Amino acid sequence: MKSRPLIGITTTDRDEELTTTPWYDAVYSMPAHYVDAVRRAGGNPILLPPGEQEWAGWLDVVDGFLVTGGADVAADHYGGDPAHPKQEKPRVDRDETELALAKNLIDGSIPALFVCRGIQVLNVVMGGTVNQHLADSLDDDIHRGESEGWIYHEVEMKPGSLAAEAMGTVRAQGATGHHQSIDGLGAGLEPVGWAVDGTIEAVELGGPTWLVGVQWHPEVSAHEDAAQQGLFDGLVSAARAERSG
């Protein structure tokens, strides 16, 4: 019997964040911060690369899922403009895998946390749309700094929401670096977190399954911020309860 819940963590596409060496020119990767946060929460992480032909078999062995941040969801999936000048190159394998996974999760009993790109995947699966470049509609873009690196802004949470309960607070400082966000909200999703400019920062799906999406990157500061680590604790706790129940 497994002593710790197995948490599947999605990775980048093979050339999404290319790391070249004299030996390899294609790499599936994801930041170590996600693994660290899952381990601190008491879970066993397993990395899940896109493009797996029998990916549905993941549902038979994984107790919870973490859908990570990364490249833009292709505009074709939500009726956006593929030629938008700020739209990133489509990642076909990753889109197909994560969208299919999310469709199964919303109708199932396996807990999941969707981070940054992940919240947009969840929203698109629920019929929502994406703001293709958030800065175009804001006077002051607090979500992505002009220079490289993370910036932080406050997120206000709905009291009693799954995310607020997991974080133990209704106000938190989130690390952020995204240029897209939820535009039209998908049917069935409830917004439960907002930035000061009104941007939706967290959603959840009503029902018995722990399904939470956040627009910021809790893994970045989870090692020193109990509220951010709480999201991973909540995921692993829900996975443990589902497995034992």
C-alpha cells in the first residue's frame, strides 16, 4: 500500500524551454520548486511529459495532479487570434494532453491544482476564453514586470473557498510573471481570488472534488510562505483522503 499520495506533475513540451547540450537538443522539464513543494506537503511527485499515447492510464495510478505553468494555450482552443503579436508558439502535444486531462478531472474524483497556464487550461476546458495580452487592457500592469524575473502583488480570496482554507488566509502575496489571464469565465467555475485591478486570480469547481486554479506561482515562495505552501498541502491532503476513502 502506498504510504504517500502520488502526485503527477505536468512538464513542458520537448522544446518549450529548450536546454541544449552537446548531447541533447530536446528536453522535457519543469521547475524543481514544484517537486519541493509537493514533497514538503507529504506527497511523492512523478513527472508527466506531454504526448503520452496512453496518458489516460495516469488516472489509474496517480492520486492527485498538479498542472504547471508555461507557454500560452493555443488561441484556436478558445476562439482567440492565432496571429496576435504577443501569442506564443503553439505547443501542440502539451495542449492536447493537458486539455484532455482537465476534461477528465472535472468529471472525476481526483484532486488537482492548476497553476498559471494551468488555470487557463481549466478555464478553456470549461468553455472560457483567455485575455491574450493582459497589458493591453490595463493602465498599470502589476502582473509582469518590465525586466525579467518575478514580481509580487496581493491577491484577495473569497472567505471559505477551498483556496482560502488551504492557505489559511484571505490575503496573500503571489509571485507573478504572466501576460495572459482568464477573460470570459468558463461555465461552472467560481472565481474565488482577485488582484486589485479585478483580474481573476483563483477559481474552483463546485462539487465534492478538490479542484483549484491559481493564476500566480505559489511554488516560487512556498518554501518561506506558509500560505503558498498551503495550496500544495491542500492538494496532497485531498489526494490522501480520496485514496483512503
